Amino acid sequence: MMLSCCTWALSAAADEILTTLHAQGLRWIDVRPFAYAGEQSRDSVRDLGMSVSCVAASVALPDAVTLGSGDAATSASAMTHAIKGLDHAAHLKASTAYFIPNVDAGAAAIARFALALETLAEEAAERNLRLCIEHAPGRALPTAAGTLQYVRDIGHPNLYLLLDIGHLLITGEDPTGVIESAGDRLGYVHLDDNDGEGDLHLSLLDGVMEQSFLDTTFAALEGIGYNGAVSLELNAALPDPLDAIRRSRQVILETYQDIND
């Protein structure tokens, strides 16, 4: 497993974020569209010996433009932006891109979203990308178990679950059960903590998360042979976001000694 860090955990110029994370010993990063889009920016990542593990392609979508919209023009616009997000991920040589579900949980919207994901999973495969869907409380697919079943119902071989362990704390799901059930459909992992109610993206063990939760999570990941990235997704609005990253990284290094960062 590799330890990555979402670059949006820090508020600074793009190159400054890179050098700051590099100084913390991190060599893998997650980015949002369209950070590091130019050749010079991509070279900066490479020159530091860093790699992009994942792109949060959903962030490419403008406000009110959603995949699976019932309005044909809106849906087409969303697809265009989504594919640009995949192009960005391919440009950065990322291995993974992911989308967050729409808010509309109606049956028709969920069905339209599924059709959009089938198309995007195929587009991602053509770019050598793995496509993931993140379960998100308050959205159409709030639970990991439900999102995993949704992925399986769609049935595309290039569609996977992005597991957010902070979200599990909100929905009360057992990480071991979810991970074991996911098996080879587990495509990516986010690491963050919260108060059990709000998606706060706190430093690990600063909220309701206990060390035993992390221990069982990593044991389950190792048990299924997961060899992808686990990524710190922390909040840039924390009082000291850099310290939060530093402390979270140390927690992971102490929890799972075989991590590659």
C-alpha cells in the first residue's frame, strides 16, 4: 500500500503545496481538476520524485451541472466536464479517478447516474484509469454497502468503490465487513476522522475514531490483498492543517509498518 495525501488539505500555491508535502516525506498526492495541468506543473511533480495517485474528477463539474440530470443539455454538459476530468487524470499519469454521487436519490436519477458511470468507466479504461464511486452521507449513495451494491448492479469491470473511513463513522458501518465484501471491487481509500455526525475531515484520532478502528481497517485491507493507495483527506480549514497531516501520517506509519510513502 502507498500513503497519499489530498493536496486540497493545504491552502497555498500549487508548487508550495508540493514542496511542503514532499518535506513531510510524502511522495504520492491526490489532486483536483485542474491542478498541475500544465507541462511545467507536471514536471514539478516529477522532479520532486512525486506521483499523482488519484484525481477527484467530480470537482470538474460546475455548480448545478450533475451527471444523471433529467435535462438533456445539463447531462451532456456534465459528461463533457467529467471526461475533461479523466483527461486531466491521464495527463498526470494517475491510476485512479473518482466521482461523488448526486444529491438526488430518486430512482430515475439513480438510473441515469448509472448510465453515465457506465460510459465514464469505459472512457476511464481507455485512459488506463480505474474509476471509483465514493459513498457520501447526505447524497444519493450514503453508505458504503449500498454504493458497493450499486457498483455490482452496474456490472462494469472498470467501476470500483472508493472507501472513505470517515464516512463509515457517520453511517456506523463496520470497515472489516465492507472491505471483505468489496474484495477486488475496492479501488481506493480515503482516511479522515470526524465527530460521528459531520464530514469534518479531521486529523486521524482527533475525533471519534479509535486506534482499534484503524487496526481492523488495515488488517482487513491486507487480508484482501489491497495494494493501492490510502489517502489522507483532511480539511484545509483546520487550525493547523500541516500539523494535522504530519500527525495523521505518523499514526498511519505506526499502524501499518509496510506502508510506502
